[in-house]
Amino acid sequence: MPYIPPPGQPPETDLFSEPETPPATRPRRKRRGWTLRLTAPGFLLLLGLNLALVVGLMLWLSHLFGWPILPAAFSPTSRVVDIPLPSATETLTPSATAAPTISSTPSLPADSPTPYAVTDLTQGLILLSLDEGGRSHLFAYQPQESSAAQPLPLARLTSGPWNDITPTLSPDGQRVAFASNRSGYWDLYLLDLPSGQVTRLTDTLAYEAAPSWAPDGQWLAYESYQGEQLEILIQSISAPAEPIRLTDYPGADHSPAWSPRGRQIAFVSNRSGEAEIWLADLDQAADTRFTNLSHNPLGGEYHPAWSPDGSALAWSSDLDGVRTLVVQPVLQPAEGGTPASPSERWSVGSGDWTAWSNDGSTLLALLESPQRTYLTAYPVHTPGLVLPPLPLPAAASGLSWGSAALPLPLRDPYRQAAVLTPTPLWRPALTALPADSGGRYLLSPLADVQAPHPFLHDLVDESFQALRAHIAIESGWDFLSTLENAYVPITAPLGPGMGNDWLYTGRAFAFTTLPVNAGWVAVVREAYSGQIYWRVYVRARFQDGSAGIPLHQQTWDFYARYSGDTVAYEQGGALMEGVLPGYWIDFTRLAAIYGWERQPALSDWRAAFSSARINEFVFPAGMDWRTAMLELYPPEILVTPSPVVPPTRTPTPTLRWYRTPTPTQTPTPRPTFTPAPPTTTPSLTPTVMPTATRTPTVTATPTPR
């Protein structure tokens, strides 16, 4: 592929950067060989020739940059397009239609980051995509008051029966590019902040998301699902044209980040076998354009973000499931340098989805916990916190931090979105308690659910059925119609280490692992506070782009322990090579919306598959295990040794497939089920529940269960 020169010269200023300083003068090379002595007339003649050469070169450059060369597309077999590539030479004026201003004198920042002062988070607007009512919508946040803007609480910008994710602010702070499936498929959209108007940019059946702005505000780089893998495309928003394909390599390429200087794009790629940060130089040919920046075979790297002056990159590094923010300097090809080595990077703190402040001093990030998401900020060059972890109302799917403020008062579209409060996803329908219940709750049967004991707590059974209907509609098949366990009677033993498991409380369920073995469920390993958790993804039945999104992370392979690899055996498996193809639904995230939390793996999960607990979800409602047990049982049950009844055989699990399940709207009469203490002598024939006695007999020496 031919060399692609930049179509324009750099501007005097960049909307993202601090005032720039000229680069340091390079040291002169030592002269070698013979030297030439010139007389005064000869020196004047040579000087005149040099001046003529310089003037001619300047005229040629002026002519060249005044009439840009048409760039070639990025694929090896692509044709020449009639739209120039974006560069750092153009900047947008506040008007979206105004002509860009071009500087005549290039100016590059210094090679090393400037030691900025810590910002107070008063400047700029924070954009988030948050879960709400089973969907994801865009929210704006201005944490503190400043001279330029008033404090703005978390304000809803979009609403509707669709998902809006991965927002990013334009360089001028007036527009938001984001991905949405409001048309039935994932496409890119533009939100004009001053007016609230939404414009559709792409219209394809393939998944398209994670847009990143070019510094001129006229181009977007984004990820697209092409041929069962993610690729990076470039799209002009100023003139209609076919997108330019930047990557075409075996392995997933996603999460692009356009450099503020315009000639490089950072992205995540699995082409080396691990998720690492790569750089694409737009001025190089296709076979020499890409460079591995992170070189981290021990963990994955995600969500790169450029510093405002383009001198450094920040991203999230995943080591054994723990996400850590790292910063690494990046020298540009125009500076005559090479990318910095991994030894020059440093850690800032824990988090993901990072964004830089306008002055380059602070990193905003999303901090994940097993059941909660927080917003936090770190200083880049010194240890500490700028913003203590601020709990968010739900999980986030994108983060952006711009220099502009949201115009106040808000426009009509924003006010209309603010009043559209989502309806509750489910409501409990309690069964009347008998007079002698002692204030304890009942168990409710799960209609049309296969399980050894198809019952759940009367307060949570409606939530389970609502979650079941939602995942069935999203995935196209009834994932929760067959359970490994729902309620487990107190007389039924569980595996080692699960004596006080939540399954006894009626507030937990465990889906069958058959879909895991069949490839319809994938899991991702995550670590929090030294404990291992699993994120569960359910494969969409219809792989046409109408449901789910492609995976971005490598999944865990439990069967790798049987491959003969000693490391995989000791670690209980290994990461799968590459990223699984297809469209998937994040079941863990969807379950959290309905109140169901995942459980950490037991300490022996590497040796026992059941101890991994990838399939168990709990509805704790803020209580501990003993309090939950006392909602069903009298206190005597928890201190009296109970006889053990042999467990019943689990029915053979069967999967049912539905394209559009329709849950019943009118509740049907349900039989009530009252738990009671077991008898001291077990029955020879296993039953669903032991026979109740009015006054249980307490042994002389109580033993805690």
C-alpha cells in the first residue's frame, strides 16, 4: 500500500491540549570524512543556493497542503476514496458547519508529560451510560460548581425501550457519538447537546459501537462485527461515504482511541493471542502500520484513552481478573522516536473505562465491585484520590469527560427524558400467612420450572419469573426453565464448604451447567478483594445482530485442566485463545438489575468444579444468611442437629426454545408451602419437606449449624 501523507498542517492550538512548546533541538551529528573549505564568494553563492532551495521547498509544501492528496483505504485490496483522512491539522469551530482553520506553522508538544496540578473536577461534563429499567441510557453529571457551570446531578439525557451505550464527546464538546439498538440493530448515533436532536450515522445489520472522534471532529473510528470478529472501521460524518476498514487480521480488534494529533489510533487486539494495546500509524502502509505497545502476555488490556496532548496512553490492565489503570508515554513518529517500553509505564489505581481531564492531570475511572459500580478519579503523576469512590445507581457501559458544560436550562428533549421514570420491573405478590406462622414467610412454587424442589421465597419468586421472561426474550430461549437447584430443604446436604449456603433460604437459585458444557453459556473470570467471581454470558439463539453484543474478553476454559498442561491443571483451567465469536447477553448484569447477585467461588474451586459456583445467584436484600433463614424457620432449627434425608434424583434437564416468550400477565392461584422443623427420626422414603411438629425438641448440647 502506498504511503499516505497527512492532508494538512497542524493547527496552532488543539482543543484538547495545553499551550504547546517547540521540541528540543536535536544534537548535531559528528562530522566524518573530508571537509570543504569555502572562500567568501563561494560561501555567499552556496548560501544563495540554499535559500533558493528552502523557498522552493516552502512553496511546494504550501501547494501540497493546499491541495491534499486523496488517501487510500486501509485494506490491502481497497480502492482510493475521494474523502481525505482526518488529521491533527484541522479543528472545529463551535459551529458544526463552519470551515476548519488551518495553521501555517506546526507546533509539537514536549516529549515528556508536563507535571500538571491536580484538578478540582469542576470543569467539563461527565457522560455515562447506566443501566435503568432493564435498559442502558445516557446520563450527564457535573459534580461541583464552578464559574463556568452550575452543579448538575445525574441527569438523564436519553430514554426509551432500547439501549444507548459507549458515549463519547466531540472535541468541541457540542456533540455526543454513541451506539444504540433503537432501530433493532446496533448503529451509531449523534446527539447534539445544545438542541437535544439525535441523528443516525450508520444503518447496517452488524454490531457497531465504541466510537472515537478524530481531532477535527469530522471522522469517527469505531468497532464493528465483521465476519465473526470485531474490526476497526473509520467513517466520515461530514460527507456520505463508505466506511474505511482499518484492521483486517485474524483476532478481535476493538475499542479504538484516536490520538489528539490525528495520525495514530490505539486499539485492543487479540492478534498475538492475548488482549493487548496496539497502535495503528495512519501514515504507514498496511503491512507496517501496526505496533504492539503493551506487550503483556500475563493479562489482558482494555479501553485505551489518550492524554489531551497525545503524549501518553492510559488503559485498564487485567491481571488474574484484577483491573488496574496504567499510564505509558507514547512518542510520535514525527518526533523521531519509538513507542516507550513497558518498563516506563506506571500504575495509577484500580478501575476501568478511564477518561482524562482537560488539563491532563487526572484520570476519571469506573471502579467495579462484585455487586456495585463506583465513579472515582486519580491524579496521574502522584499517588492518591481526587474523587473518592462515588456509588453509581447501576452498572455503566461507557464513560466520557469533555471540556464543555451542559447548557442550562435544559432543552425540552432532556426535560421529557427526565420525567420518563421507568416502571418497576416486578412487584412482589405475597400469599396470606396463616395465623400460626409466627410471622415467617412461605415458599411459592415455580410454575413450569424443572428443579429438584421448584420453590422460592414468597418475596422473590416474582423477581425470578420476571428475570426468566427477560432473558428468554433477549436470548430467544428459556434459559431458566431448568434449574440445578432452587430452594434446598434443610435436610438435604450440599457439597463440602456449602453448609450455610443461600440455597437453604429460598432466596437463591442455581441454573444447570448443561448449557456451559454445550457452549451456550460462557464465563469470564473476575477478581475482587482476593476472591474469584464469574461473569456469565448467555448465547443468543438468533445470531443476526438483533440480540446481544459480541464478546470483548477472553473466557475461561475449565476443561483445559484435562489437556495435560500442569499449569492449567493447577489453576483449574485456562483462558481460551482468542475471543468466542457470536452475540451474547450479559446474564450477570441482567440478573443484578432484578436484584440477583453472584456468589464468590470457594477456596477449592480449582480442584472441584462445583466449588466454582458459576451458576448460583442470590437475592439477599441486604441481609445475612442467618436472618434470611429466620424468615422461613424458627430459631431452634438453626441450633438443633437435623437428620439427613437422602437426596432425591435430579430430573434430566431439558432445554426449551422460544423466540418470543410471552409471560402470563394475570397471576394464577398458587398453593402455599410452609417450611417447618424436621422430625428427629427421618423417614425412610425421601419427601419434598419433612413433617412439621409444633414444638421441636432441643438437645441438651446445642451445636451451631
